[in-house]
Amino acid sequence: MTGSRVQALTVSALLVAPAPEVLTAQLGVGTWVRTDLAGVQMTMTVEPCCSSGFRLTYHVANVVMTVASPMDGRAVPVLIDGKPSGETMAIKRLDAHHAVTTMTMNGQIFGTSRSTLSADGKTLTVEDDFTTAAGGHAVGKQTEIWVRR
């Protein structure tokens, strides 16, 4: 699976609650499993990093994709098995439950996404819109469903 395909499957992932008293319900830190893929096991681990950002580590088959985002809209490199892939993600946290992402390949935008964390913090819904087939993904809209493990 190519880096773009892996990236397209995941994208703008996690949101932080601003107040410590609500972190347990709203914090995206932890392990997530994608449930909308038939026959494919995909997980995402979210860890704090980059001051107030997150490191997103995706596992699909034998591929590991990592994004360390400050969550402020700055583009950061997407690493596939520890190496630069030519892709970037610019993830911007809008509030405790919403984020937007712009994805590029070699400097060209190929997709955007909008992420929504459920009120109980157990489900993450990502609505992707791919404008080109960078990396072999299908052009058009798709919805990802992630469940906290």
C-alpha cells in the first residue's frame, strides 16, 4: 500500500479538549481502530508531542505511517516506515471536537478532510474529499469511522 493510500485512509485525526477536567472524555490520545474497511485491519495510535500537538502513528499490514503535527495548520511531513514520503498534512484543530486537514503530495494539494470527535470521545468520523488520485486512492468523498480501543 502506498504512502498516499495509507494517508488517505486516515488523515486529520485528533482533537484535544481545552480543559483538564474534560480530557478523559475528549482527548484523542490512545489507540483507535478503523471500522469501515472490509477485511483490512488499521489502527492509529495518538500520543502527545510537539508542544500542544500529537504524533499519529498508523499501522496497516506491514506499513507504519507517522505524522507529528502541532495541530495549528502547519504542514508537516508524512513518514512511511520512518522515511519522508513526499506527502504533508496540515492539521488544524478548530475546537475540542473538530479539525480540518489539507493533504499534499510533492507540494500539490490532493485532498482535504474534516474530523469530528463524538461527544463521548469514543468515535472519530473523518470525511475525506480527494481531488486527485495521488497515491492510488479513489477521487471523491469517503467517510472513515474510527473507534477508540
